Amino acid sequence: MVMRVSENMKYNALMDNMFTVQDDYNKLMEKMSSLKEINRPSDDPIGMSKVLNLRESQASVAQYSKNIESCQSWLTISESKLSSAGDLLVSAREIAIAQATATASAETRETGAGIVEQLMEEMLSLANATYQGNYLFSGTTTGTTPFSSTARDAAQIGAASGSNGNTFDGAVTSGGTYTGLTNKTYVVKITDWDDATETATYSVSADGGENWTTTGATFVLPAAGSVSTGDIGDGIELTFDDTGSAALAENDVFSVHAYAAGYYNGDGGELTVNIGEGTPFAYSISGEAAFTDKGDGEVDVFGVLNSLKEALENNSQAGISDLIDDLEAASQQVSNSISRCGTKGNRLEIASGNMAERELDLAGLLSNTEDADVTEIITKLSMKQIALQASYSAASRIGSMTLLDWLR
């Protein structure tokens, strides 16, 4: 059987072919202008998926690089402040050595006391230094002024507070006698609340919520009632008063700060940030380690300086002499913190180099996946242009066809 091909069928085939060539030509022009092989998912779905994954990896690397840069700035400023603090301690020790001799007089020691007082004020300024609005040496409590000008004679328990997202709107107060040796932030989290029995089950964190102890402990808080948790750690207690309109609920969180005796108001924690995938990095130096005799520290820097000032004021040669070794130990303690800054800085340099290499690798992979081969596109574009011109030429002949040709 012979199939008859009409002029109408020829026309439609010609138009379809011309539109196809035009579409291919336009795509090549787009690739030429963007220099990208993939401009939309339909160009290459598998390739676009790879491109999106690579771009996500690039964004992660960029964020890690920013984190590293921020850590380096933090450590640079911390090291500078600690170095200045070390210089102040050297000056204080020189005064102690000079005034511990028998040739020193009450007048020279009084003058020395005035100088030490100025050194203490400068030391306080350095220890309370900030970077971008955050205190450098307050541990993880970056919004708290790390050091006071006067010392606490005994441990203290701060006021309890609830999280902004809590359901419970009653009162919560702290109490007890803090027996800890370092500053801590205790957090209580309600893990279960039974409306029927008005019983709360809670967990406790002794490090501000970083790690939790599932105690399984419970307490009953009846409506309009009051109850104490008992000792949640180091002698601290919380008392709940149901004076509001909403009862306790699961995931309600309450915290309380506890302070050991001394000048320090921060904690012993270090700030951490990811400098790589699954690679947290502790980049800060806590004031507890650098300036106190708590935690990793051995000497209370402000306590030693204050003792030196008092010994000078009291014209106590023996008292001044006894503090020389403590001042040396304080200098060594600050020096150790400076060394830690250097060690951390070296780690960041390595991480920064690794991120730079990773960034180059990803850029190469992305380029190989989505960048266009200009030479190949120009060749294809020339070929499509010839095909398009031929299609236009064939289409132009349609206008010369007669009605009889069209109907035939």
C-alpha cells in the first residue's frame, strides 16, 4: 500500500523541524552567554543534582572558613590581652623584689602600693576585655562581666530564672548553700509532667545545658502549692510556687548560676564552633584558667596582687617577700594561657589551609560539571546556524506555492 504525502504534511514537517532547530539554536546561545552547560534542571537533571550538592558543599566550606577566621581574630585579641597581663605581673614582681629588701622604707613601699593599685586596675580592664560585644575571658557566659573589682568572701547562689519558651508562669527561686569549688550554671529540665498526679520528672545539667544527667527524680507541685526539688547538685535547691495560671509542662527549663568565692563571675567552659564537618573546636581561653586558682588555674592573680598591695601598705617586708614566688607562678599561669592561644592558632592555620584546598577542589569539580566548553559550543552553534538558515530558506518557498499545490 502506497501512502500519499500531501503538501500539508510536508508543511507541518517543515515547521516542526524549523522550530526544533530554533530551540536548539536558542539553547546554544544561552550556553554561550552564560558559559554554563547546565542553566536549568531540564538541561541535565542528574548533572543539576550534582551541581546543587557541590554548591551546598561550597556553602559549608565558606561557613567553616568564616568560623576559622572569627576564631583566629578572637585568639589574636586574647593573646594580646594576656601578653599585656603578663607584662603587668612582671612589673608587680619587680616592685615586690625591690620592696622586699631591707633598704626599702615605709615611704617607698607606700608608693609601690599605689603603683600596684594602678596595675590591678589595668589588669581588671584587660581581664574584662571584649570582642564584638562579647567578653573574652568569661567562659561560655560571654554576656557576663568576668571579673569584679572586689572579691566574694564566700560562695553565692544567684537568682533562678526560667527559659522564655516555658509554659510554667509561676515563681521559681533558688536556695541552699553552694559547696562547689568553681563557678557553675545548673539547669533543670522538666522531662515529663503528669496532669493527673501533678508530678514532674526532671533532668539536671551542671554545665549550663551541655551535658545532662537523667536523674529520674520527681516532685509533686499541686495547684497553688509550693515544692522544693531538694539538692540538685553542690547544695543548690530550686523552689517552685504555682502562683500563675499555667502548670509545669514537658521541656520547661530553669537555670541558676552558682559562684565560688573570689573575683571571677564567669565559668570554666570554652566556646566551641565547627571548623569542619563534625569537627568542633574550642577557641576561647576561660578567665578561670588564666586568672584564678580554680579549675586549671593554680594562682588567683587578683588575689595575689591585692595581697601585695596590702603588704606594701602595711610595710610588711616578710609579707612582700612571701608573695614573690606567687607572682612568678601567676606569670607562668598567664604564660601558659598565651601558649594555649598559640597552639590553638596553629591548629586553625592547618584547618584554614585544608579549607582553602577543599574550596579549590570543589570549584574544579563544579567547573567540570556545569561550565560549558566554549570551543565545542561555537562549533555546534555554527552548525545550527547553517541548519537554521536552510530551514528558513525552505520555509520561504512555501509562499510561492499555488492553491493547487496546497490541495494536491
